[in-house]
Amino acid sequence: MNPMPCCSHKSPGMANPVPIRRRRLLEILEIIISSLCSMVTWEYTTQNEIAENPDEGPRSGDTTSALVFHPSPGLMLLSCLVFGCCVSSFAHRRQSQDPFQFVVYLVLLSCAAAIGYAARAHVYLILLGYLPWATCVAMVISISGPGVYRFLKPHPTTSQGGGEKARYLG
């Protein structure tokens, strides 16, 4: 009897592509859900800011989205909870694959806060509007960043020094 497994065309060190695809799909789904939650928090915050300051008027200049989409306080709370769970799950799962994740989040959230401050946005709008969108962008960069880096990284050429370097490194 042959001790080889039935699928001998796969080497034992290769990863199964199905869990990788499933993980990617889950990450994309978390980004989509986080983006929807960001939209809810943005809409709720901008509508309440306009209601508090009716003489200022809408800052974006477009009130059609505010007329179409009116989230309730309950939906706002649910959106914040789901957003926190999605971001936490995403960050926990990706931290071993993306060593610069913390730096990316820190830079993007700082830039979003600075942009909100420069735009003289209300603190609530910065916290519940700008920062969730910056977090979604950081999540996208966390997924796409390593691939872009591999694409832009110079590939080793076959030269005399290349073999010596490979031999030295092991």
C-alpha cells in the first residue's frame, strides 16, 4: 500500500488556499460593515450638529443625503458597537501579519483629527465622523499595504554577488 496521501500533487508545506480566501473574504466583509457603520455615525452626528446650530446650515452643502437617511439613536448605538467589534476583530487578526499596523492607524487617525480641527469641525464630528472613516482607510491599507510593498520591492537579480549573499544568509 502506498503511504502517500491521495492528493500527492500538493507539497506538505503549502497552505490550503481555501482558508486564505475565507480569511480575505472575512476581512473585506469587516471593512464593508465598518464603512456602513461609519456612514451611520457620520449621518447621525452631522444631523444633530445641524439641529443644534440651525443658523450655520449644513457644512457639506448637500442636504439630500440627510433627507434620505435619518438614523435613530438606537441605530447609532448599534452602529458604534458593531464598528468597535469589527475593528477590534480585524486588528487582532491582522497584527501578526502586519507589523506596521499600529503606526498606520496612529498616523491616519492623527491626520483625520488634524483635518477635522483645521476644518473647525465640532469635537463630536471629529470623534464620530472623521475618525471612523480614517479607521476604515487604515484597515484597507493594512490589507493592501503588504501586497503593494511586495510589488514595489526590487526583485533580486542573478549576479555574482547574489549567490554569495544567499549562501552567507543561510
